[in-house]
Amino acid sequence: MAQATFRIWRGQHGEGDFVDYTIDIDDGMVVLDAVHAIQAAHAQDLAVRWNCKAGKCGSCSAEINGMPKLMCMTRLGDLDLNKPVTIEPMQAFPNTKDLVSDVSWNYEVKRKIKPFKPREPDHADGTWRMDQEDVERPQEFRKCIECFLCQDVCHVLRDHHKHDEFIGPRFMVHTAALDMHPLDTESRLDDLKHRDGIGYCNITKCCTKVCPEHITITDNAIIPLKERVVDEFYDPLTKLLRIFRPKKP
């Protein structure tokens, strides 16, 4: 039976250090299996968040060899086991204990985004009619499992700590899902420009790279939102139309 060493960050509230654990491993194991084996044999008090172990709950987010990943979807066979595998908590959020990060800031951000506001029904029976292509466009964004790996890899949050000025790629996706819905009538462009910090994103596509649901975050969500903000606030023709557009009573 083969063995592998795992270098796991241990500590609370950002204070701590890495500890090495060597365990037996089997074919087909994922990183979360290894963490559970370490808990059972060496560190019963090791804190780790997980739930479904199927890549759908988003709970077991961590950084594996410096890359934000889901532990349950990262196979040991895809890693170089000739050297210790480093596992640490997400760096863009406060550390609670060991591999657990406090992601509550994300839920506070979500509450600030204007909710879905549908237009009046098209028919007397209270139903709407939509083109299928209009429905499919925001459908991709509904796959998000809120693992917050895209938030963790985003340099605006991770390196520059602009949490008070930037909502991050996950909530650009959430905003896009609302804004591109064919029935939605709410405008979120002013918030995107002045409160949510869309201008901070320089479209490096690192968020798209780490998404376990393969959502095309940058190209399909953030860039279209940037274009809408530019059209609304910087397009000269739009400015002229705003000047001469009759004001609503």
C-alpha cells in the first residue's frame, strides 16, 4: 500500500502553522478522503467543513497546493505525491479553525442585491411567454453551488481586500442571472458601477478557471454586465437620450 504526506494548516483565527501527516492511501481516493483518514488516525480535532462529498454542496472548499479547489473533487492520482500535498483554508476570508473559513460576508453581500422583479403577466391567467433562447442565457448561472472558490481566487478580494467595495465574481454571476432574465424589470446598473465595484474586475478569467461547475463567469456574466454599465453611463448617445428623454411625472 502506498503512502503520502499531507501538510495541513492547523490553527484558529489566522494564528497557526502547517503540520505534516503521513497516511496510507488507496487508488481512487480524493483529498477529502485523506483528510478524513487523518482525522481518524492522527487528529480527531481537525476542523473541516463538508457535506455531500459529490461536488454539489460547495462546503469543502480549500486551497490544495495553492489552488482553490473542492477537496471532494480533487483526486490524489492527479497530484504529485512525491512531495507533501499542502492543504489550507481559503485565503480571501477570515479563518475560523484549521481548514474552515468564515464565508458569512458572502451572504451579507447577496442580501444587498436587488431581488428579481418580474413584469406584469402577459395573459389574464397570470402567465408569461418567453423565447427559449432568452431563458437559456441566464440558466448557466443557476448551476452555481456557492463554493466561493471564484471569490477566493479573485485578486481584488484575495490580495487587495476590497470586500467593502467589490462584490466578487460569484455575485456578478448572481446579478447577471437576475439582470438577464427575460421577465426581470429591475435595474442594477447603478449599483454595479457605484457600490458593487464592477470596474475593479480586469477580466483575468481566474474565476472561470476554478469554477467546479464550469460556469463561463468572465465571458458570459461579467463582460456583458460591464458592457451594460458602459452603455448606460459612458455612451454619448445614451447621455443625449437621457437629456432629451421626457421625465416621468
